[in-house]
Amino acid sequence: MSVSADNGFKMSHSNRQRGSVLFVTLVGTIVMIGFLGLCVDAGRLYIARNESQAYADSVALSAAMHLDETPAGIAAAKEAVATNGNRWNFGTSQFSGTVTEFAKSADGPWIENPEQTAGLSVVRVRTTLSAGLIFVPAFIGRTMQTVNASAVAGRTAQTGLAQSGFPFSPLAINAAEPAFGMVAGTNYTIRYDAAGKACDGDLASAAHLRNGPLHTAWGDASPGILSRRIVEGYQSPGDSLSIGKPLPGTAQPDEDITALQARIGQDGDSTSTTYAAYKANSTHNDRRVVTMPIQDEESTAVLGFGDFLLLPVTKGAPWCAAYIGAGAGQVRLLR
């Protein structure tokens, strides 16, 4: 029996159709697998990027909490970065090669190992990792992709004091200078007496006009209340401060010294006379570290806020506190 030409044509045409469908299906499958592979690798890079950024944000915030413009604070910030437990690759890989740098502002310049630490209140953390690729190498020959992340953190400037403010207010040395003329590590007067006694930082500055009696306490000085504010950090309702407003000054009873000595005695380290020595003493508990408003000596306006270390006091001697740096404010990501 013979096969007609029509039947032969139909069989040949059907074979060609099946071959075309097979070819298109094969090409489509390859393309689909390729896109699937690209999606998988893109997903891996996206996750690695998020893990890196989360790590950078975390360690930058942790490091910024230690910055107090001292070498000890820089060392503690670096230690916080080195000991951070965050990992990437779904928690299986450690971060390595992290760079920690410090600056006076979020715009830099950045210093990795600063010799002078005064004013360094901002930290930048940069990290780089290499994420492995699975499918992309088949197309571009690259097996690894670099992923970078960076975070900048620091303390925002303190603009007010609503609670737990220590009820004294040192005088600015020079309102026109950075930090109002105060130098970290220098001792400043927190209470003038009738004899005009003052501490080293006040006496050493020709720009500082005041060297006589001046009430530098502020807020509620009702019987028993001022002592509570010193010893306990108690804040009376309505006692609040903000930059630019006159300091609500008040008289200072002589017996305040008993309360001040009690506050200093609450600290495990009640004797260190420098902030560096204080931080190095493992018994300290920060009860001697207080935030106080800094006032203009002519207008009595609040210029800003500073952190100070209360120094041991005796009757008849100046009441001094070592300037640590700008008021702590709030630690947050800046960039």
C-alpha cells in the first residue's frame, strides 16, 4: 500500500511543528531558568545588603553611646563594634573588615585612630562583604559580588532639660567660643561664694569676667527640696529649662554642701579627680556624672548644656566639677 503525497506532507509538517514547539519550549525553559537564577541571586544580594545595613546601624548606635570626648570613650566605642554579635548570611557568617571612624560632625573629616579626642561626638561605621552568586556566573563569569554598608551615629544637641537636671549652672567662659570656652578635663566652678572663690578653669581665662559672688543654683529651692534635687535628682513640677531663656536663679543655703557630699558618696568612686581616672575605676556608677545648664554670665540666659563630673568638696573650698563634654542629648542615626 502506498502513502499518498498529501499524507507525507502532513506527517512532515506535523514533525516540523513538533520540532518547533520543542525548540521554543527549550529556549523558553532556559530563559525562565535564567531569570529564576537572576531572581535568586538578586534576592541573596538584597538580603545581604539588608543584613549589612542592620549591622552598621546597630554598631554605630552602640558605639555612639560611649562617646564622651575622651580616649576611654573612643576605646569603648571601638570595643562595642568589635564585640557586636550580629552576623550575615542568615546568621551564619561573621562580619569582618569593619572600619570605625570618628569626627566632630556628620560631615567629617573622619579619623580612624584619633590622637586628640576633644569634640569627637560622631562615629561612622563602614562594612564590606563579598556575597556568593549561584546562577549569575553562568552568564557573566563573576562568582562574588561586593556589598557595602555605612552608618553614621551621634548625639543630637541637647536643647532643654525637663527632669533630673542637677540644680547648679556653671558660667560660660566665653559665650562666643565652641563649648562656650570650656575645655574637657578642666575644672569649673558650680557655686560661687561671697569670697569670690573659683576653680581653675574660671581663674585661668582672661575672657571670664566674673570672679565674685553669684547665685548659680536654679529652680525650686524650697526647704528640703533643693537637697532632694541634689541627692535624688528630684525635679519639681514646672522646673524646666530651654536654650535662650533666662536661668531661674535662686539662693543657695550653705548646708547644700551636705547634700552634695551625700550625692558624691553614692558613687562607688567618690575620690577620682579626673574623668579618665573615674572611667577607669570599675567601681564607678555614674552618680557623680551630672548634666547642668551653662549660663551667660551677663544675661544669665541658658546657652546650652554640659556633662560634668562632680569633684569632692570640703567646707570653705570652691565647689568644682570637671567638664566632660556637651550635654548628652539623644543618641540617634544621623546618616
